[in-house]
Amino acid sequence: MGAVKLMRRWFLVGVLALTGVAAFSPRAGADDALWRSFRGRVTFSDVALAPESTFESPATMATALRRIQRTSAEQVAGFWRLHVIAFLDRPAATGALVLRATDVTDPRAPREVRVFEVPAERGDKELRLDDFVVTEAMGFKRGASYEIAIEAGRETGGGAPETKKATKADVYAKGVITLR
């Protein structure tokens, strides 16, 4: 690390200490432990997970998440309602992420079904999508398995999400769900 960068970092730490702002909080370290447990994975559930603040520890939240996560979802009234939590393998570099759904029922012939633009904050390590609904009209089929990949998106602020195939370096997290 260059001398100038090192001096800037120590200056920032000093300013934070003088102003009474804690540079490192115990909660941030605890959240990092939870993130490391699920890093790079997209988890699915048929019920929403309570906010992090309701859990007494990251271990309790991890246990609850493991208990409610599902590998399949049941269709109700013509649609599938998913609660998605993606633990990105690195902090988001942009404020725009893309959720890419690919039919992987036949692993020899994966087929892209849909691309969704999802909001995020630059630096986020977790993406939560409660009440994410998919339907047959959107191209999803009962009995099919879908790889859900969270990828870096464009930060242009408008237009359709990028639809070209992403390279491995663009993918933040992946998971597979089967629609029943």
C-alpha cells in the first residue's frame, strides 16, 4: 500500500476516534461471521426471515435461516412467491444488480428465462428480496429447476437490464430452486 493511502487511512481512523464514531463495532464483526457462513449463496424460503435486529446473535440467525431455507417452492393461485436472501461473495461494486434466472432442468442445455434488475446499495454484502413472485406467464414452468444468479449490472440509471451472458467474474452469488 502506498504511503499516501496509508496516511489517509490512519487519518480517517483518527478522525473517527476523535469524533466518537466507532470505526469497528461488535455487530459488524458478528454480521461478517454470518456472511462468511453463507457467502456466495442464494437461499430461498416460502416464509420471510425476520430482520437481523430481532436475532440475539448471528449464530441464531444462521440457525433460523437454515431451518426455513428450501430447495423447492409450491405454486399457489397460479404463481410462486419466494423470499430470497443472497449473500454476495464480495461487496457490491455498483448500485445496480441483476438477477438472472436460468432453467437448468437439463444441465446439458441451460436456458435463460428472465433477467430482473434489482436495487442494491454500493458496498452491500447481502441482498434481500421478500415476496419475489414468478409466474408461468413470465416463462417459468412447474417442475423445472432454476439457477438464480446475482450479477453485477449496469449503473446507467435507465434502460433494460444487461441481457448478454455474464462471465464468471460478474457473478456475486448463485442458488437453485425447483418450482412445484
